[in-house]
Amino acid sequence: MEIKVLGPGCAKCKTTYNVVEKVIKDNNLDVALTKVDDIMEMMSYNILSTPAVVVNGEVKIKGRVPSETEIKELLGV
């Protein structure tokens, strides 16, 4: 599984990355997590607001910081 957190580096983007990272570590998941701050790559996902969470190439969350519970549900934990 591959997860990307899209965002330019704002506080909400950093928080989103930290929440996703915590869920992955706490549940010992085999997930490739990357932070994307390249504007051109973010635009390729057709999002208008950040942060955004992309799971296996599909935008699942955009424009807000998700909760740990929401990330767990997204990852099937």
C-alpha cells in the first residue's frame, strides 16, 4: 500500500502526515508513506485544497486534517 500526504508544508499538512505516520507505526502496517510538496505533482491529483491524503493513487481526504480513527478506517485497521 502506498500513501501520499499532499501539501506545501503548512501546519495542517504536517499534522496530517504525523497522524498518518502514527497510525502506521502503532499498527505495524506495511505502508510506503511519502510527503509530496511539489506543486506540479499535487496538481496532477486535481485537488483545490490541502492537506490531501492519497491511498494507492486515489484521493481519499482533502482540505482537512483527518482523525486517527478516520485513518484507521481508511486503512482497514
